Amino acid sequence: MTPHPTYEGRPLHHPDEPVVDQGLLFDLETIMDRRRVLRLLGAAGVTASAAAGGSALRVLGQSPSPSATIAECRTIEEETAGPYPGDGSNGPDVLSQSGVVRSDIRSSFGTATGVAEGVPLTIQVALQDASNGCLPLAGAAVYLWHCTNDGLYSMYSQGVTDQNFLRGVQAADDDGVVTFQSIFPGCYSGRWPHIHFEVYPSLETAVDVTNTIATSQIALPQDASEAVYATTGYESSASNLSRISLESDNVFGDDGGIYQLGTITGDVSSGMSVLLVVPVRTAA
């Protein structure tokens, strides 16, 4: 059997193409893996870019070292679904509702008509099969949910129990990527800004919480959060964020969230995007 071509220990997404033509997702994975290694080494600063011809990374004041090119295939940390999952595990079950499979989760569906307001945020979860060299996990499904701009959860929080916005399910494309259109979530007291998600083997299995193969959270970067929380509608979030850190958060605090910290692009005026690469174990 011919070995699968690899780069820095990772299988190429498109084995018949050169490394520089593996696509934007592969470039982003390379950058993110290197940044994680540099954080662990205590690097003072990192500048990263993904250009059309490939990826480049530079440590400020230093030349790239061999240790900065180590890539990982590390299963995403398993985290709590929290008290407001809406997956049927503690009462409300959005997974059983017709209409939950959708990419734009800003509005409610079914008989509910509410719309969540806030700074636009595109959320991308890039699923990888950690049981198969972190190749893209096409066909798997993600159920994703988060709070409103003022920290409320649909189906649970007072005033929005009759809504189901900011919740949705999507199947991964051929590159293993799931994309949602949403808003930037607020920061409520005691928690760092975050997004919840569950991973299922397929869209057909994403109807029963017992079928999950991973449950985790995306941590949102501090600088992007501060920029959003300076805008109208997020007044309480700025104050709440000032009293919490990644290190003191009861979910991300064990490692500062380095493996769950999303990569942000865009700005408040034009809208933002967040990407997290999520390796999951598909085999026991």
C-alpha cells in the first residue's frame, strides 16, 4: 500500500497536489498548530499569514525554529454542555424540531418568530478525524448554540423561553467544514465568551444526544470580544469580561483555552468570522 502523503506529520487534504495547493483550511491548520507550540514555549509574539502561495509564520525577533513546525493531531478537549443545551438531556429538545437543520441561526424557526440582534459572526468548525491522521471529517454533523448579546439562552432564560434562535445543526462539507451565520455572543457573569457545540457521526444521528462523539466549546479571543463589547447592545458584556480571564474560567482555565481558542478575522463594522479546527475521535 502506498503511504498517504504528509506534511509536518499531517496527511495532505489533496494528496495529488503540492503542499502550497492544499487550500486555505490546510494553511490555517498549519498556522494554528505552530501558534499552539509557540504558546507552550512562552513565545512573546507571533505574526502569521496565509497567502495564496502557502503559509508563513514568524516569531517576532527570532528566526523560525524546528520546534515551531511540529504539527499535532490532538483530540479536542471534552467539555460540559452546560445548563442550557437544548438537546433533550435536561428537558428542552431542539434536535427533535423540524427546521433545526440550517446555516443561519439568528432567527427562531417553527412557530417562534424572534430574531437575535448583534454584531454578525460567521462560525466555522473544521472537523477532522483524529482516528485517521486528522483528515477532514466529511459528512459528520455539528449542533451549535450560544447566548444572545445580553447573555440569554433561548428555550431557557426568562424572556426567551418561547424562542429557539442561536441554535442549529449542519452537516460538514467535503473539507469537513461546518458553517453557521450568527451573532457575536455576549459575556455573562462568571464565564469567558464562548460557543457550545456537539459533534455527531452524521446528520441522521444528530437527533439524539446519546449519539455524540464530542462535546466542547469555542473560546473567543479577548481583543475581538472587547471590540464587540464596546458597541451598542453589549453594555453588560464589557463589565463582565473585565472580571474574568481565560485562566480563571471554569472551563478553559486548565490550559488557558489554547486548543479551543478560535481564530478571528474581520471587524465590527463589516462582520467577523471565527474558525476552530476540531479533531474528534471516531473509533474507540
